[in-house]
Amino acid sequence: MMEAALRDAMLRTGCFATPLDGLRQLGVKELELYTGPGWEVLALDANDWAVLDSAEAAQAYRAHLDELGLRVRALHTELDFGEGEPAEHAAWLADAIRLADTLGAACVRVGGPMRQDRRMTFADRLRIHAEVFNEAVAATPDHAAALALENAGPHLNNPVLLLNILLETDSDRVGLTVDPGSFYANGAPLSEVYGIVRLLTPYTRHVHVSNVAYPANARETARSRGWEYKTYVAPAPGGDLDYRRIADILGDGGYRGVLCLEEAYLSRLPVEEHAALLERDAAWLKDIPGRS
């Protein structure tokens, strides 16, 4: 069953008294929760951070989630695989997998820019991701949480690279966070995005919901990466991508995770208008046919 979920970043813009107030106002109980390099996470009923750097702290946070009736569906991490050693990243991701399991999250969303990306070849990117993921999975044989690589940035929006990374890892605990809006914003023609989603659904562990509204004469063309994105970014319900169609594709392919709102259009609005947009988004997302 697909549920509506929300990135916790949407709750950190200052539009709600606390993140918990925002979730209650929106009627959303499913979360993608960010954790930083020091294992800091959002303190949901206060405008502060909690640090989950021990098993006891993580267990206490999980108990508090249960008391509030909330669920973490994905743990959001950002790592630069282009810096440091692969073994360091693998060890950190292994700890993230352990934390995700404690919090009840099905996956660890793996994202973040690679500052050396432009100087890397396809083979470099493939090798680094496969090495890190294989080591992290091997270090956590008794854990269930999957790694879910996001199609973010100029190179990971290439389905050929994503599929090759999956082939090189060959584990059902390595999959994808699929953001159809990112494929679209990075140049894929509109109808091709639906084909990419269908192709990747068997490997999809988490889904982001974002949108863009291009002029009619640009929708089915192969655009340059990020072409006029700031001009044409749109509210999730109001762009060119049909998320009802996407939900049907995902459901037909066996996906049973969440549809997680990533509302990039907030950056175009003053803070005092954020809550109203998120309310419209949440009502629309919860009403998408095929979610359940």
C-alpha cells in the first residue's frame, strides 16, 4: 500500500510552530527523516535537533515516534562519494542502516552532490558506488533496511548508470529513490519519464514527488540538464507530470512504499504562504487513485 509522506525539510521553513504541529495540520504521519554527519535528526515537537549517536538515544527517539503516532519511512543521508575513502563511506552507511532499522525505516535514501563528479568517468562513478554499497551491505547481514540511491544531479539522472550500479551490487538491499521530477528537470522528455519509472520500478524503494511545468513546445524535447528549472518549477499537483499515472505504474510494478512530497516550489514563495501550499499538496497526494 502506498501512503502519502513528507520530507522533514518541508517542516523546517518556519511556517509551522513546530514540525509536529505541521504534520498534524497536514494530516500526514509518514516521514522521510534527515540525519547529518553527527547523527542529528529533527526534534519533532520542538524547533531543535536530537542527536542519535547511541543505541539508547535511537531507541528513545523511536519510542517517542510511536507515542506520537508517526513513522519514519526513509532515513535521508547526504554523502560526497568523491571525497574521502570508499571504506569510510561504507562504514558510515552501515551505521545508517542500523539506525534506520531501529527507527523502523525501510530504507536509507542515499543522496548528495559529488564535488569531483565532473572530472569522473562513467566507470569511476560505477566503481565508487558499487564498492561503497557492497561493503555497507556486507557489514550489515542481519539488518533489513535497504540503501536507496537517488537520481540526483547531472549524472545520476542517467538510468544506464543507475542500472549498472544495481547490477554491480546484486543485492535486494540496494535499490533506488526515484524522483520523476528530477528526471524531467534534467532533460528527459515527458513521455520518456513514464518509461523510466516503469523500467526502474522493480528496484524502487522510495519515491519523491516533485514537478515542473514547461511550455508545451518543450515538454517532449530532449532539453539540456536543468534547462530553465528555476523559471518553470511548479507545485507538485500543478506540473506536467501526472502522478496518478505514475502511481499506477508503480503499483502495477509491485511498489508498496510511500509517495514522499518534495515541494521545490516552496523556494518561490514567502514563508507565510508555505503552509497553505503544503496543505493543498497533502490533500492532493492523499487522494491520488492507486495509492492503496
